[in-house]
Amino acid sequence: MIKATVLGPVWATKRIDSFPQGALLEVQGDETYQHYVALDYLGSGPGDHVLVALGSAVSRHLPGTTPADALIIGVLDPPRTPNP
């Protein structure tokens, strides 16, 4: 699992029928700066900081044999400022 920032949507005019309905978003790892295309069910948008699951953990969560290896599993809240 990595922390990442959503860069924006990735548009696909066609998908295989078995691919889950959800947004495809380009994300960039906050520490590695690597780019991924992640499936999103949460309604994340550009600039959101998210948690992304990668690899076999994703394939176990999605139905059937979905060919996806990056899934947004949480949207991170901005840090709170302490009360004085």
C-alpha cells in the first residue's frame, strides 16, 4: 500500500465487459513519484491524497479475474492543526 496524489482521470472509450464499473485515475506515489492507473470507487478527484493498494491484494478484492493491479482504498483527510 502506498500514499499517492490523484493527477486526473484516464479515459477509456472501450472496456472489456468483465471490468468493474469505476473511474480510472492516474495517481503518483508521494514518495516514489511513480505513476499508476488505479481503479476508484470512492469518487476521488485531482489533488486528493489517497491510499492505493497494489498487486495481488487488488486481485483478491475484485470479482473474477479482473486485470487490475492498483485500487484506491481510501481518501486521506488533510492534517489537522493543533488547538493552541
